[in-house]
Amino acid sequence: MSGHPTPETGSSPGGRHLGELKKGERARVTGVDERGVVTTLPEGELERRMIEMGLVEGSHVEVLHEAFPGRDPIAIRVNEHTLALRRAEARAVLVAPAA
């Protein structure tokens, strides 16, 4: 998918990672890119799982809850369903501010 992170900032051009959002923030998914995300999963598996959970380009997301302590994992609403993600894995999802 589009929206590859820039090497200088680690952020996508014109966007942020889902793992950077705070409770109550809303955004629109612009892409999924697992490069730069530390995971024990085989290459491509994290991206595949994110897409299966509905984190596809154009989806609307909202951070509903941040666990205590450390604000990790997070609960997010993706369109009409809710799921929990580790912030490290949520960094594979590129987002832009919701319109």
C-alpha cells in the first residue's frame, strides 16, 4: 500500500502512525507498511493481519482507550468494530487527520 515512511522522521509523508495517536483522536487510514516495525512475525504477516482486521486505506479509526500503565495496548474503533492493538504493531498503520 501507499504511504511509505520517510527515513528521516519515520512518519509517512503528510501523515502519522496509528500508534502515535492519543485517546479520542480520529484519523483515516492511508496505508499499511510494516517496514521499520519490530515484530517477531514473518515478513508480510503483520501487514496481512492489519488488512484482515479492516485497517485498509480509507478506513476511519478512533482511539477509544489506552491501557494503564504505559498507554499500551490501545483499543481502537475501525469503522463499526472495536479491536485492541499493541502500539508497536499499530505503527505499521499510516494515518492522516480525519476530514
